[in-house]
Amino acid sequence: MLIRDKHECEKCEKEFEWYYQVPQLWGTGLTADFLPQDKSAASALGRSIEKNGYKIPLQVSARCTKCDHLNNFDIKQKEV
């Protein structure tokens, strides 16, 4: 599962696109997603929830593709 969205940078205030590859907790096979090359890869921070066999982070960090600032932010529930 791949979560994708946009976020406004805390530093330069420009919007950038990010994605997070959600690890699967259990299953019999691997599911591969195409990873976007022009978007920022996010890393999970702290707490997460389990949903449909996936561990969904509640907060992530991602670098702005415009100014390289590291942004920490909550994932909105509509995205997951």
C-alpha cells in the first residue's frame, strides 16, 4: 500500500508531494507499488495503527523537494 499526498513546507511554505510505502504485517505474498521518483519519500515517526493488515503511521517526516527542509507532520485520516 502506498500513501500519497501534498504538504506545505514549514520553511519555504511551498507545497510538495510525498509518499509513504506502508509495510504489510502479514500475508502470503509481496505487493509491490511503483515508487514515484519526483516525490519525497516519507519516514514513519512514533505511533501507528493497524488497518487491514498494514501498519499505518500517524506521523511522518519528509524533506521538501523545493528547499530540502525536513518536515514532521501528522497524516490525516482521510489519506489512509
